[in-house]
Amino acid sequence: MYLVNARERKNLPGRKSDVQESQWLMKLHTYGLLRNSFRPSQQIRMMRTYWRQRNDLVQAAGRHILRMQKALTQMNIQLANVLSDMSGMTGQAIINAILVGERDPHKLAEFRDPRVKASKHEIALSLEGNWQEDLLFVLKQEQDGYEFCQKQMLECDRQVEQYLQQREDRSKGTPLPEEKRKGRLKKKKGNAPQFDLRGELFRMSGVDLTQIDSIDVMTATTILSEVGWDMGKWETEDHFVSWLRLCPDNRISGDKIIGKGRLPTKNRVSISLKMAASTLRRSNTYLGAQFRRFRTKLGSPIAIKAMAAKLARLVYRMLRHGMKYVDQGAKFYETQHRNLQIKQLKWKAAKLGFQVVQAPAA
């Protein structure tokens, strides 16, 4: 039995009625004209189910936060102007106090965390509004929904942790690599799992994908839960990039590109890699320098897609061949690119009958 992409079958002509359609599909399958789609193993599908459920809960919690902010704004409570995150410690403490019955702005401002940039006076000014019963009811409903989503996420974390602990240890006794500090030290994300997910992923797959710049533990989990650790399904890294629809869509005839198209996709791995590639803009790494050059030359959308394909190739090499990623730094890339430009200039000058001589340093 094959799982076939209906879009690919549309390229083959045939009959259109239901009965004749089934006969036509059987005939195509008999002749080997239907290509089987990728389907991960049962173990990976279990992990994928848990992780997709957790991502759905994260999105649902975000929608509850937006509706809470809308209810506060309708009551003229401009809490979003002084707090960047309503789901943080200060925001949740103030909302819970409001739901209990506290209305004094200065007492509510006492819940301010020392890390909040806004002062207590500024927070108190943003808490002066009209407390309407209907909007307070909506606020309570959304807060209960948000807390329920958080509870469900904790249950998903326990299930994922239990599942990973039952998998085979592929690290072969290799110690977990030291975690890389990527840019400025940021606070731990509120939606991050509450257990050592990075260590469990390393034990399950045998490699640490977070060593690649811009790939965090959440992106690594998405990759492993969608495609698994066995890259033998794809013959080469080019096949893997093509399956992710991150390759150029060049229409070639007679060794000439006669047109270029777009390759839209809803593949979760592709979307995660594009989001990871977009964070390389300020990264002082080899990949960051390469992304900035692509962005200047090709534009941001094409550069993001190209760097996502680069990340996909690195992931394939690590999972397929067990390679280790070592960042050589932005300075190394800039020096390498400069030497390549000098080599091209010398070749062009020699072709025109000139010679390029490097000027002595000042």
C-alpha cells in the first residue's frame, strides 16, 4: 500500500469519474507510476503526535493571552504598554490579583518584578481604567483557559520525557557536548519544556543538533519528531533538501533557465528551518556572515530560503554520517570571501590582458 501525494497524480492524465478513477489509480500503481511518500516509523510517529499536540497547546495559550490583552484594553487597562509579556511573572501576578478583587493601581504595581524596566509609578498609571463586570468575566474565562493549556503542556512534557527515556541509547557513551552560547544570554523561554530535552535528544539520536548556529532545542525536536534520525530514506543531501522544497524551482530547457517558480510548502521542518535561518542576521558566526552576504545580494526572502537549505544539509550530514559541526567564525568567512574575490579579479584581468598587483600595506 502506498501513500501518494494527490498533487503529483494530477500530472498524469486519466478518467475523472469515481469508479473509473479507482481503476485508473490501480493501473498507474501496477505500472509503477505512483511514487510512495515519506512516512516515518511508528516510533517517530508517536513522538510526532506528542510534539504536535504540545505545539497546538502553545498556540492555544497564545490565543488566550491575546484575548486577555483585548479585554484589558477594552477596560482602558494599558498593561501591554509597560509589560512586554503578559504571561510573565509580573503580568500573571497582576491579572490574578485583579480577578481576586484588587482594584487599587498602586497595590497592583507592587507585584512588579525587579527585572521589569518600567517603574511602579508607570505601571500604576497604566492600571487606571473602568472595571466592567462583563469584561472581567471574559478575563477570568481566558485566564482559566490559559492555565488549563499550561497544565496540559506539563502533561505533554511528562509524556515526551517518558517516551524519550524508553528509546535506545545511540550516544554510545559519548558525553553531551557543552552547550553553545549563541549571542547574548537570554532568559529561558516560558514555553520551553521543563526537563533536560537536549540531553534526551542527544541520547536518542547520538548527535547534538543544537551545536549548529541558530538551531535551538525546540527546532531540533521538531526535526527529529518529523523526519527521525535515520537519513537513509534520502539517498543524498540534495534529495533531502528537495523533499523539504527548499531547492530552487528552475525550469530548464536546453540547459537554459527559461523560468523560475515558487515552491510553497507546509512542511513543519521547512518552516522551522526558515525561522531558524532568519535569526542569523545578527549572529557573529560563519553562517551569520554568509547570511548577511546573501541578504545584501539576493534579498531577505531568498537569503532565508538559501540558509534554510544550508541548515538542512548540515542536519543531514550530522544525522547520516555522524559529523560534528565546528563554527569557524565570521572573520574566517569574510577572509575566505575576500580571497575568492581577489582570485576572480585576477582571472578577469588576465583574460583582458592586464595584471593585478596588490598594493603594499600602509
